Amino acid sequence: MGVSIKKPRGMLDIMPQAIGDIPGIDHWQYLENKLHELASCYGYSEARFSFLEHVNLFKRSIGDVTDIVSKEMYIFPGSDELALRPEGTASCVRACLEYGLIGRGALQKLWYLSPMFRRERPQKGRYRQFYQFGVESFGSSSIEAEAEQIAMLWRLWKLLDLTDDIKLEINSLGSAACRESYSKELQSYLLSLGNKLPEDVIERAKRNPLRVLDSKDPAVIDLLADAPMIDNFLSTEDAKHFDNLRSVLQELSIPYVINRKMVRGLDYYNQTVYEWVTDMLGSQSAVAAGGRYDSLVKTLGGDDTPAVGFAMGLERVLLMLQKKDKIQSNSPDGFLIVDNIGVSQTVIAEKIRDLCPWIKLSASASEGSFKSQFKKADKSGATVALIVGDAEFSKESISIKFLREDREQIMVPMNDIAKFLGEQLL
Ligand code: HAM
């Protein structure tokens, strides 16, 4: 007997039914449809990028000493080192530059919904293959760009009835120069603590001191209480940008808290950063995150182009919706049962679909007994069974049995079937 082959750890299969903590396809389609509508309502156009990119793209954008680039990428060795993309922003900028879609003050607003890959330790809400819905807007240095995207997510949480479960945290990292001088000051504070800090934290403080602010270790969190804070390093212009954004959020009645320790795990940000967090998912609290990244386009070879974006993890939102039992399943409307009349099930099903083009109609696609077809109809979750036996066939009619309600079965002439089902099911 052969050895059974399973999917690699942390990768994702999405099936009609839930698999482990990954919901079934109905849930994905429900959320994806909402996201498509949302993005186009805000004037964003969809783009689909290459899954593989040159490793250097991520080194230059996300940063060499981030966890994502230093530990989590799937890299294919070879002369042209390629990696499965761990996020979408770098690919989006690369593609826009490659096809001349950004620069010279043009406004460009794009969205994507696609799998990303990071070799992290898998757990509930954290996978090695995960789906992100991301939006990126190029060409605006105004806080309106941040405000629009935050408002877009707030609208989504309202639509999904999640506003009580998700909290917005915002911060400003200032310009690259502010961040640089803050980073140095924080580093000397951290290194002055000597071996009060664990060995690995000292190492992190040497390589990327801002990352220490993310620490979950209670002892490190205590020691950070006296650490220098980024707001003291912001220029007047950066502080004004942040205050203006806060006023707009207030005007939009979008609640937020300032988290001065939030620095994000990617190096390309400046000024505004934000995360939408929940406590419904244990340690995987970030549901969506983003911010401003005004120097990335130039770093990757383009003109100076201000940019703002965010990405949302679909699995995390779906886990929240699942916990709240929010999504109705996408069962068929009807299940066709044909009982031994010498006419093909498919021929009858096609006739019904011609008359009633909106119907989601399923059938057993085999010639089982009446009883076994009924069992299948029931299991399919269909609202009604459409039955064609001798009596119905001779009268050019169909009997309708309501599978989820205690109602009398009714025979309907084929010519009236669209009207009848429309009234009952739509
Ligand atoms: P990020 O914070 O690395 O940002 O990821 C954004 C979201 O992706 C997270 O808040 C989370 O919901 C989801 N996510 C990340 N890693 C995993 C994982 N291993 N499993 C499941 N979900 C995950 C970015 O990727 C930036 N590109 C966002 C951005 C766009 N900034 C500007 N534009």
C-alpha cells in the first residue's frame, strides 16, 4: 500500500465543508463578495500579481532584518533567487513601476485578494499560506488617503456586524529621519539595561531595536515602561499630520486608541501606522493592518510617490464570523428527483434551468431509488425537492416538496414553475 500524501503543514485547502478551523467555501465566497463590492464602491481597481518574485524585492522593501525576510520566506535556490510572496505591497509597487502605472503625481488605487506565504509556526489564525485582501493608494500625501482606507474597513466591520469585536490602534512613526533617531535612542536605552534583558532580546535590540517594542514577554514589557517613546521624536509636520488624521476619525465617529509602541513588522512605513485588533482570536489579534509608506516607490526605482495601504487576513475575519455564527450556508434552492420515467434527469433539469435561470438546482446525477434520491436531497440542504414521477410526467407538471417546513406537497404545471418558485424561494 502506498503512503498517503497530506498537504504540507500550514498550507490551506478550502473545501465545500469546514476543514478544522478553516471554514467551508460558502463562508469564503460570502466574505469575498462583500470585499469585491466594498473595493469598487471606493473606486479601487483589482490587480492580480505574480506569486513568485525576486527575493531582492522583499529585502529592499520589507527590510533584511525583519522576521518576514530573515526567517519566514519560502525561497527557491538558484541563480535567479525567487521567493513565494509573503505580502502584496512590494509586488503591487513592483508591478505598477514595471507597467508605468504610478508616478508624476498620478492617482492610482488598486486592490488584491490573494494567498501569501510565510513560514511561521502554524496555529489557529496563523498559517503558512493565508489570504490577504489588500488595498494600495498611490499619489496622495494627504491624511485623506489614510482616512479613506480606515473608513473603508470601518464600513466593512459595520457590514459584518463586527464593530464591537474589533478595535483600531493607531500610531505615527514620523519621517524616516525621526524613526532613525528614535531607533538609536531606543537602542541605547535597551542596551543600557544589560542582562536585565533576555539574550535574544539583546540581540534584537542590536539588530532592529524597534522590534523589541512588540515583545510579549511581561518582564520586557515592564522594562519598556521607561523606554523613550516615538512621539517625542516626531517633527512638527508629522505631529500635525497625525493630529489631523485623529480629527477626521473623530468626525467620522470611528473609535481608536493610540498605541505608541506599535511599529509594525515591516520596515517601509512612515508617519501613520495602524492595526485593527481583536481579542476573539487569542494571540493572533491583528485582523487588518497598514499605514503610509512614502519612500517605497522611490526605493524600488520610481519617482517620489506618496502611498498608503492596508491588508486584511481573511482567515481571521472568517474565524470571527464563524464564532458569531454570522454566515448562512449556500445550499441549493432545489434538488431534482426523477423517478423512473424513462427520461434523462439532465434533460428535465436543463428545462427547469431554462425556465428559471436564477435557480440553484442540484440533482443526484445517478439513477438511485426514489428513497435514496430523497435522502440526498435532504442532505444537500436544499429548500425544496422537485419531483417528477409518472403522475407529474403525464401532466407536464412538477411536484414541490418543502424539505425544511411542514407544508403540503403541491403539484405545479411546468409552465408556472418559474412564477411559483420565484414566489416561494426569492
Ligand atoms: P501584515 O501586518 O504583515 O501587513 O499583514 C496584514 C494582515 O495579514 C495581518 O493583520 C493578518 O490579519 C494577516 N496575516 C499576516 N500573517 C498571517 C498569517 N501567517 N496567517 C494568517 N493571517 C496573517 C502586510 O502584509 C502589509 N503588506 C500591509 C500593508 C498593505 N501595508 C501597506 N499596504
